[in-house]
Amino acid sequence: MKAKKAKTKTAREGLFPDVLYLNGTILTMAETPCGAEAVATLGDKIVAVGKKAIIRKMAGPATKVVDLAGKTLVSGLNEPHNHFGVYGIYALRMVNLQSPPLGPVTKIKDLIEVLKEKAGKTPKGEWVGGRGYDDTLMAEKKHPTRQDLDQASTLHPIFITHVSGHLSVANSKALEIAGITKDTVEPAGGVIRKDPNTLEPDGVLEEMPAQALVFRHLPPVTMDLRLEGMGLAARDYLQAGVTSCSDAGVVFPGVGNPSEILAYQRAIKEGLVPIRITMMVGVEYLLGPDGRSPSFVTGFGDDCLKIGPAKIIVDGSIQGYTGWLSTPYYVPFRGDSSYRGYPVTAPEKLNRLVLEAHKAGCQIAAHGNGDAAIDAILDAYELAHKKFPRPDSRHRIEHCQMAREDQLDRMAELGVSPSFFASHTYYWGDRHKSIFMGPERAVRISPLKTALKRGIRFTLHSDCPVTPVSPLFCVFAAVNRMTRNGEVLGPEFRLTPEEALRAVTIDAAWQTFDEKIKGSIEVGKLADFTILAENPLSVPPERIKDIGVREVIIAGKSVYKAD
Ligand SMILES: [Zn+2]
């Protein structure tokens, strides 16, 4: 009697798995490989991993059996530093000014034409926005100026951003609305570039403190636009196989708005975003109005949406000449052979912010590209740990591009975890060598292998929309270190495919304190998987970026399927 009753129970009631995955390669990313051939899930969890013959026997009458047909099932891919929240807004509101292969602009005239066309369709007086221009990929090898943008329109305020996000250009109308003149006092941590002859602003604004002078006049982002943008981002991220991601710019000082957090809550509740989101929240907002009263800290939330680290920007971008270095740039900036970039957050302020956030119990994520910025971040972390010892704080350094070997020693000692923007080697590697860093420093950007040898746990990111979202591309970049011109930059720093894949799965989960619930295919963990057409550990390394994402499973449910 009892047995009969049990037999009629459905999988939903808990006796049988909901889904079995068979006949494919299973990359569990677990610490101890178990020779997994099949996986079973029930609800949002993994309930069995092991031999096919055993797993197959677990099927009940309502269990769905997925035949992987030779495809590869990997623990869900995690994008550890990107700008999911603004990605869609940029795409909806700003025209694409990137250079090939990502956009149409090869010279300043192209850029003007694209903006002119957009202005032609925009009512007079309304803002025209553009994104992603790259000065060193345009024929003139210079930033456009206000005069260039005035050729697109003088009747519309125009505001465009550099591919790095660290510089913007405004036309005369936009400068007028923002009240920026030759007498405007330059805000700390930002630069209002001037025409050397007239001393008038030339339209180029460096770093957020200066960019914010214009940003605050842009039309407000409505909740509807935020939600539409997040839906669009979810679509593109899922296509790239992403099951978890960390938004590295929530409520940024100068441009951010607390409604970004509300938008995430709504987007997830309304089913627009199935991807698990960790929010890196601007440290100033997190610490409250008096700088010492946080109302929530790292970890608050659930496995769909949570507060991640407190985010601090310490310098800018190497390819924008705003990264802060200990020795000068290779090709001097505007003829100044002593120019080394500059801090966006001065060390004294950085130390104070880090100390408060650390004391409050936050994890910290500090953006540092240049080695001088990395020094300042390590100093601040060391100081905070000395004053308030705290084991396993997992403080992060974002991008960490020019980290020196002695800095890796300090990171290992302090338990600091970098998130490397290793795709720099591909997108900017050639120009790092010939323009920004010179041959000696360029070969050792993103020193992945030597970080790994010291036992440092790190992740790999796209910084999307700076580069297109694609954890597989990050793996490709880390494994090959190939530039656009096909040169291998610093072969000794290359990772194996398995090491690189860890940085977008289990180590990315670890970096957000989630290694016990996700990041590998193990019993009891969340059923988040990415199904790939081929196995990234066995295809020729240069083909990893081209592997197709066939399906994405989050919390046991299929949320994306390639046609
Ligand atoms: Zn970023």
C-alpha cells in the first residue's frame, strides 16, 4: 500500500528529480573531480551528480530527460564586473560610436555623421547621446572636440562617452547648459580640458567628477526606461551564457540614483531578469549621508539579488590616459614626458572610505588600473586590516591591469582578490605596446599566471559595455593573450583553459561569498548551468571565443535556448 502510494507521487512532490541531463560532457568545476557523466535537478537545486547508469535510474514518471547529445554542460557562467544596469539604457538612448568590428566609426567625420543623423530625428533642444568612441582607433588619433560635435548640431546639446567610460565630450550647447566656461573651477579628481590657444574648454571632460557637471543635466532616467533596459540586457547576457553577474556601478556618486536598486527589485520580481545579480554599490551611498551610517552591507539580499561590495573608483583608464601610474606613459600625454595620470580619489579620502566600509563589515571593490592606484588601494586595505583585523574580507581590486609582481605579493599576503579585465590584451594590447605602456610594460598587463602561482583567487570580466559581454571571450583572452594584430602578449602569463574557466565559475562565486551555493555542479547547489556546443577545455584554444551557447538553465529552469 505504502509503496503504491509512493509510486504515484510526482517529481514535484519531491521523490523524483525534475530533470536529468545525460549524454554530454559535464564540467562540474568542483574541487575534486568525480568523473561526472550526468546531473539531476529538483526544484532549483542539484540533487545528484555522477555516473549515467545510476542517475538514469532516478527518473520518475514526470521527470524530464534532457539528451545533451554530446554538448557540454558547465556550471553557470558568472560575469563578475560589468554594467548590466546601464547597458540597456545606453543601447536605447545613445548611438553607437564604436570603431570596427563593433561599430561604424573610423574617423571623426564618421562620428559627426552618425550624430548628425540622430540629431535630425531628435526634436530641437533635446539631448543627443553617443557611446563608445575610441580616439586611438580613429584615423586622427585624437578625441573629438566641441567644435567637431558642433558640426553635427548646434541646436541640440550633444554628449558622447569614450569607450572606457572615463572621458566624455560635450558640444558647445551642452557646455552652455552645464555652465562650463573657461572660468569653471575644476572639480577634484576630474579634468576640464582646455584649448591651449584660447584656454576655452575644448569639450573633453575627464573622469566622473568632471563628467558629472554635464551628466546631471541629462533627462532623468525613468523607471520604465530602466526596466526596458534591464530586459534588453538580460536577453544579451543570456545569449552569452551568463547565469550570474555583478553590476559594478550601482548608485555611483554624481550619476547614480537609488532608484537603480528599486529597478533591480522590480525587474527580478516581474521576471524581466532571471540572471542572479550582485550589486556593487557606490561607497558614498552605502555609508549613508554622514559617511558612517550604512543601512545595509555586503551580503544583504538573497540568491537572486544581493548587495555586494562597496565600490570605489581610484583612477581612470590607461587607454584614456587617466590611469594612475608610478612611471610616465610611453608616448607622453600632450608632450608631457613626466605625466603619470592621476588619482580620482586621493589617497587620504580613499583610506577614510575604505576604513569606514571595512569597519562596517563591507567587502570593498576598488577600481585600480595603474600601478600607482593599486599601491594606494593596497595601502588602504592594509591600514584598514591593521586597525580592524577581519579574516576573509575578500577585498577586491577591479581591472588591476598594471599590477607589478611585488604588488601580487602584497595581495597574497592581504588576501586581496583581483578581478582582471584580461580582454585588454586583445582589444588594446597592440596600442598598449605602441602608445600607452611601451613594449616592456605591455607584455605584463593582467599578470594572471603569476597571480595564480601565489595562490591568489581572481576573476575575469568584460566590463560590458566597454567590451561585449562574453565569459567565453574572457577565457579565450586569458588563455591566448592574443592581440587584435595576432601577437601573443606575455605568453608566460597565459592560463590553461581550466584555470581560466574557474575564474568565471567557482572563483567568481567565491568572490561574492557564494561558493557554498553556486559556482560548481555539486549536490545541494543551485541548478545554474550553461550548455555549450563544444567543450572549452578541448577545442583549440583560439576557438574558445567562438563556442556557441546552446541553452541557459537558472534555478533548474531553462531561460534561454538558441534557435
Ligand atoms: Zn567597470
